[in-house]
Amino acid sequence: MNLRILGVLFTIAGMAIGKERPNILMIVVDDMGSGDMSAQGHPWLKTPNFDRLHGESVRMADFMVSPTCAPTRAALMTGAHEFRSGVTHTIHGMEQMNLDCATLPQVLKRAGYATGMFGKWHLGDQDGHVPWKRGFDVGVIAENDAAAAQHKPLDPVFFFNGEKRQMKGPQDQLFAKEAMAFMDQERDEPFFCYYATYDPHRGYWAEERFVKEMERQVRAADERGVLGVSPRRNLFFAEILQVDWILGEILDFLDDKGLSDNTLVLLVTDNGGTDGVDAFNQEMRGHKTTAWLGGTRALAFWRLPGVLKPGDVAESCAHIDVLPTLAEVAGAEMEKPAQEQVEGRSAWALLTGKDDSWPDRYLHAHVARWAPGKRDRYKYEGAMVRRGSYDLVRVKTASMGRGYTDHPEFHRAASPGGEWGLYDRLKDPRQEHDLSAKQPDLVNEMSAEFERWWNASEPFLIHEK
């Protein structure tokens, strides 16, 4: 049966959300911290288009992702912790998502959605791992997807479903142009468009206009002379301004094409803060590549006018919840393998305010990033278990501060002796007050859960054998 015809079978489910099955635009911004925008409290950075989307969206205020980028992308695509799809790193081939996994675009195609992916894929760029082999009708990625492309932000080489093309212009803007062309082409049918930026990853390059605007903002904020000159930091923030401009172009495109009212826009970031944490980190401890709150809290904005009322959702949600939530939005019925794979749960009733019940559960994070064959040695380093407002964290001092900040606060030692530390992240986002001695039973319960989870994940780690 034609997938678009099959999609009609799910129209009743789609109308239950308040609109005939909406289009879905998912935007993933690389390496931007949850505090790297003015609407999130940044003291001097001005981001008008991020602020616009912030003000028009339901915001998951306690949204958990993985400590690094490829693992988060795997969880978004599969609805399960990245270990379940074999992803433990961003390099060494350990970023390649298991080919046996069902993916988000495959699920949405079953409901009749056209699917397109544009930008940073970072889940394998060879053989069957490429996006056009993982459920996307259209896939546009950069040459050497996760590596060389980050160093060639201007005039890149793209692959369009495998066809190589030399491009002219700024990389992320070119990806956005292709994403908008796809949405325009598919505007008469429901579409799922996945746009993923490379910026602001590590402050490589920004157009001169954004560099100058960043310099202007720094000067305006630096009346007391405290910010000083930090070329890498300023270039990082200039890249954020560059992404902010692109976001404005996309939002204006949706308005101009009459797509805004029936397009669910979901914007997420893929890990905790990076080069911006010295300037502002929302009072959180840690950054990307750590299991502290500052390494695992990310942005998650959901906008669908007339259905979602802007405001904050305080419940603890995670990247693994995105797939089941979007499946419900689309009225997509998951086949048994996908049902068994997905570990998250739909947050649609929570987002719409129809049901605010959200029972506690265990969530897991692990920095991983070990070299091939070194898994057991790094079992505890960079591990975290979450339940309710509590995070059980175990991180060696040596794993802290991997180049994202020189501020001494982020180099503090972990729990004494390398034991588990227990923190109430909602009351203590700096995670300064270890509660393990006061609540030993909870520590024992949560550490036992870690052991269970770690052992259960081993069969899925196909790149570790």
C-alpha cells in the first residue's frame, strides 16, 4: 500500500492533537549550551530569533541529552539510549548507528510522511549508514560528514542521496536552503524535515557580519572591562549569531509559505555547553564531555500554534522521548521491533497540558568516549543515573575540564575517593552538596540500577567486540 494512502488511516489520531497531522521540522543545533541565548538568561548575548522561538514554544526546562553529540543524535533517531544502537563515541567508527535499529524517519514514513535530512548526520557516512539508507527520502550531508566538514565551513562538498556536488557559500546556510526547498516541495503533504547545524561547533568560522556584531555586543556589555579579549569565545558566539540568523530565515520562510500554523517546530541542542560556559552556564556544574548537569542539560523548544501554549514544562524529559512523542503527533503506529527498541515515552499529553502525570523513572548518561576495546576500564568514569530530581554521578577528577573552560570551578574534584556522589540537581544545579552520606539507601538503589543497566547494554555494543 502507498505510504501516503496508508497515512490517511492515521488521520483520526492526528486530528486528536488539535490539527490535521502537522508537518514536523526538527532542528538540532550543535554544541550550543542551554544558556547560550538571551532568553535563557545570558547576561549580554543577544539572540533575537532564538528568543522569538523561545517565546512561542513549550520549553522542556529539564531536558536531558547525552554528554556528547553523536550519542544524542542516535538517541533522537531511535528513542533509546545510544548504547542500545552501539554508539559510544564520535569517532573510530564508534559513532555508526546499528543497522538493525528502527529510526524516526522510518516510523514517520509509515504514517505517510515525506522525510528529508539536511546537515550534520554524524551516525555513519559509509555503506548502509547514510541517511538515505536509514529512512530519509532525501539526504544531504557534507563530505566526510562528522570530520572534515567541520573544517570546511565555506564552499563545501555535499552528497545528495550519494551524488557528489561542489557547493558555493556558507555550509549551514546551504543546508538550510536545501531544507526549505524540501519543505516547499512537500508542502501539500505532511513532511518530516530534519535540519542539523555544524555551528557553533568549536568556533571555526563565521561570516564577517556576525563577527562584527559579536564584537559590538562584547563592547556594549564590557563597560567595566571584565570580559576582555577572547578570540575563540567571541568566534563561538559569532557562530551562534550566524545560526540565529539562519533560524530567523527558516521561521520567516514558514510564515511566508503559510506553513507555520500546521508545522510543529522542535529545536534541540545535542549536549551541554562548550566554549560559552566561561561566560554563562546557568549556575550549572560541568560542560560537554562530563556527566554533570552542565554536560547533559539541553534546550528543547516545541512550537505548534493553536495547540501548544508557550511556557515551561518542569518534568524531567529526555532525548529518548522525542521519537515516541513525534510518532504520536504523526499518528504513526510503530511495528513490534520499534516498540521493543524504544525506551522513551511520549510527552505529547504533557506538552499539551492534557495530562501532567509523569511518573519517575531511571535515566542514564555515560560519557563513554573510550578507545576501542577499553570499555571495561571506563565503566564508572563519566557515569550518571537519574531518578526524579536526583543525579547519581561518578566522575574521576582527570576527566574534568577537557578544554572547554579554564575557570577553576569546572575542575573541582568529583566525589571523594571516586565513589558515587548524590545530588539534587533542581535544588543544587552546581552539584556542590553530596547527599550520599545522608541517603545511603537511595545510593545503593541507584547504583544497583547502574550495574543492571551496564550489564544489559553490553550485547548491543557491536563496535566493542
